[in-house]
Amino acid sequence: MHCQNGVIALEGNLDFTTVQALVPLGCQCLAKQGTVTFDLEAVTNTDSAGVALLLAWWRFAKQHAASIRFVHIPAALKALLAVTNVDQVLAECLC
């Protein structure tokens, strides 16, 4: 994962074994860029850790007056966001 022109393209699994390392990378990009789009098109599998990851980045963005968007969200992650009502919390940044 790398931040290029304010876009971070995620790929592979978003689960308990991968997200811990991703949180600080996303936060660093948000702090540096101010506006970041997280592209989840290449995410293949996710669990509740993926939901926690999006929430962590959203919380960081709110605390640092940064702008954040999540695009190309896989169906499985959309379902997790909906069942936990997190989709309502993140509604302003889900595309």
C-alpha cells in the first residue's frame, strides 16, 4: 500500500493479520495529504477488522480535519458495514 496523489489502493485481505500494519500508513498519508481516497477495488477478503480499519482512518481524519473517501467497496465489506450500522457513521465518505 502506498499513497500516490492522495489515493491509496488497497489489495488482498483486510483481516486481523493485515490491518494492524495498515492503520498507521493510512494515518500518515492523511496527515501529509489532507485529502485521501482509499480505493478498495482490489480487496479480496475482509472481516470485522476491515470495518475497524475504515473506522480508525475515519476517526483520524475527523480529529485532524482531513477529508476522506472510500471507493469501490467490495460487497462483503458493504454487508459488514450495513449489519453493524457503521455505514451510517461513514455515510458521508462512502462512494
